[in-house]
Amino acid sequence: MNGPRPVFDVVPYEQVGPFHFGMRLSELEALLRTRSERIHSFDEVGLARAFFSGLGLFVDYCRPDISVGFELIRPCDPIFQGIHLLDTPFCDLREAFAMLDPYVADYDSGFTSMAFGIRPYAPFHLSNPLEVPEAVYIFEQGCFEKYGG
């Protein structure tokens, strides 16, 4: 992708940039003026996934094509409370979230903040704490309870 990175402000449980939870996939495609690539059909828990390749945006959606989660990779630049989620070393990101959410849950390749609906993915952070996340998943309220995490 040429030009500046697309910047998306994250509003927990509401939106990622111009993308609101509950938008239909067709609305996202109209907003972005491009078609998505359907990469997973509906699974056993009722989710499917689409990808907007030029943007680095994955969309998880349930029937009837209602968005419930957004996974962002570069070139996206998702920002939460001034923190660049894909540019901040994992150890600093984890520390910042621990100050905001005392119930952050760690797992092998990242952490989950249920308070903010944010889950960075940094698969090598245990051996390299300065690793920046490869992706960040932003999800709607109740998504993990309903669809698993």
C-alpha cells in the first residue's frame, strides 16, 4: 500500500474508525468502496470471516452478515487512548493496559482486555517482550461469551 497508513480510533464496544459493530458486511463494502474476500464460511459457533486485503482488515460476522469483531493488521494503525496498538512494544502495551484494566487476562500469544474489548496478538512476546503485535482484535460486548475466544 502506498501513501499514509489508515488510522482508526478505537471506541471500545462501539466502533473502530468508521466501522461500527452491527454493520452489515454490505455496508462495510459500500463504505470502503470495495468487495471483501470471504475467507471463512460460518463455523460451528455461527461466525464467518471476510478480509479487506488492501486495508489489512478482517471482519468477523454472524448471520445475517452482522459484524461482531474486527481484526486489524498492518498497514492499519489502530489507536486506543493515544496508544498505537500495532506499533507499541508488547511489554509497554501490556503495562499500559494493566493500568487501565486490572483484570487483563494473559495468554501465550497476548492478552485480552474485556473492559475495552481489545486483544493484541504478539506470538513471540514471551521470548521477545519488545515485539510489536502482529494483529489486534477489537470485539463487541458479549462476543467472547457468545462465540468463544
